[in-house]
Amino acid sequence: MDDLKAKYLSLIAAAGDEAQIEDLRVSALGKKGEISLQMRELGKMTPEERQKAGPALNALKDEINSALAAKKAALGDAALDARLRGEWLDVTLPSRPRRQGTIHPISQVTEEVTAIFADMGFSVAEGPQIESDWYNFDALNIPGHHPARAEMDTFYTHRSEGDNRPPHVLRTHTSPVQIRSMEASGAPTRIICPGRVYRADYDQTHTPMFHQVEGLAIDKDISMANLKWVLEEFVKSYFEVDHVDIRFRASHFPFTEPSAEVDIRCSWEGGTLKVGEGDDWLEILGSGMVHPKVLQAAGVDPTQWQGFAFGMGIDRIAMLKYGIPDLRAFFDSDLRWLRHYGFAALDVPTLHGGLSR
């Protein structure tokens, strides 16, 4: 037994890799290994011989197992040391550059617009994007024969047979939020309503989904003069100019009376928009005094209260300020577009839960 022990301890010490270690384990302790065969002989011994040989064989088996494990660990450590000497990493080197995420221009402009109107005392109101046709049309004094109510212009939700609920649409403007806000809070009020809207249209300047911001101010003595001041302050702040000329052009909207399209003085030198100078005029939004029927629909007494409303496309004013040529690019472009037009996150919380100015 001593010869067997010396033999295997010597072979284990001389082993050069894990394959040799495994071969030695099988030779010594496998089913037909030398030590295993010796263990089988215990059944042929007398009790006295077995009492002496059994513990010795078990001790030999444990010693060989321990030697095998120790040699395997030593070989693993040696292999790791060799790998570490051949492979190294300089942890003082700078890391590889990683592109940061950017804020979409629509989100950025929404934050800019919200901040500007907040400085003028407007709060933000929101509402559902799927509206009943009462909120989307009737409450806004849009008659049943109006073209906007046709299925070729508006997305109507599907109704199963036997479903007699009123028609619902993907809202075509954020004006329903004005009605809901007046129903909930009454007058006076001063709100803006930013959000997604939907119309069945698609070309360079129209998309089926786009974004609007509408404003509403209701009080006792509000007039078109107040509306003009608010819009002048907004344009100067948004386009970052000290002066701007604004022009009202008579128009017609069912929900305002009188109604006006709003133009700003500008120039297009070198294909670049310059606001506040030049001889050109650019239409940017629609506006007017809230129609008495709209106030009545929202539960506000038009004999006591009056106010103005306005609305503009967020996508459109984003295109004007940042030189984005095609409205469709907001929705179908790849990451290279966002890396070109996207905005880095800034350092204060915003309406969208991210960071901005």
C-alpha cells in the first residue's frame, strides 16, 4: 500500500496538465483503478484483516483525492498566471466614446412653448386623444355638414353592430381640452393645451398624426388687444428676437368670432428664416375671440365672461425655428436624423419627465 501511495503521489506531482490528472484519477480511483480493486478485496479478508486494511485504504483514497485536487488547482493557477502575463488591460486608458440619447425636436419645442406661456400665467391642461364627436365638434360650434366631420378628413373609431354609443374620433385638434377644462374649472381660466392630434392627410406639410398647442384665456374684460400682446410676447421669446410685427387677417373658424389668421414679418435671405425683419409675411397660427356658443357648451355664461383662443402646430414652428425641411421627417427618419436635429438633455425637470432648460 505504501508503494501504491508513493507511486501515485509521484505521478500526480509530475503531471503537466489537467488531462493527465484525469487519467491518473481513473487509474487510481476509477471502477477498475488500482485502489478501487484493493477496496474490493476487503470482502475476502477476515474481520481482523479488514479492520486493519479498511481504514488504511480509505486514508489512501482520501490522500490521493486531495493530491489530485491540489495539483488541479495549481495547474489552473499556473494557466491563469500565464494568461495574465500574455494578456493585459491598461485601466488608465479612456473609455470608448458612447453616443448619448437626444431629445426629439417635438419634445424640445413643446417644452420651450410651455415655459414661455408659463411665464405669462398659463397652466397646462391635457385630455384624451379619443374623443366623442360632441367634444370634438358639437361643443366647438362645428355643424354637422362641416367638411371636417367627413370620414375622408377625420379618423372615426370602429363600432360593432348594435353598439349605439355616440361616434368617437381621434381628436382633430386639442380644442376639446378647452371644453373639458372649462367644464371642470369654469371661469376665469388661462390654459394651454399641447398634444397629439390626427387628421387624414399626408404630404410634405401634413401628416396623419401631428402636434398642436392651443391657448385659452377667459375673464371679464379680455379683448383682441390682450390676444395680440400674448402672441407678440410668445413670438419674440420663441424666435429669440427683440421686436416682431404681427398682422391679423380676418378669417373664419366656427369656434371663434371674430377670427383671425396671424402673420409675422420676416425675410428668407439665403433660404433662412429671419423673424422680425424684411418685407415678407409668414402665417403661423389661427386665433380669435371665443364664440359665445362654445362658452355655453362648456357651462360658462357668455353674458358674464369672454376670452380669446389660439392654436398652432408644434411641428410647424419647430420646422421654422430649426430649419427642418420636411414635416414627415419627424416620424419616419432614422437615428442619423435625430443625431443631426436632436437636442441634448439639459438640467431641469420638464413636462415630459426628462431634462430641459
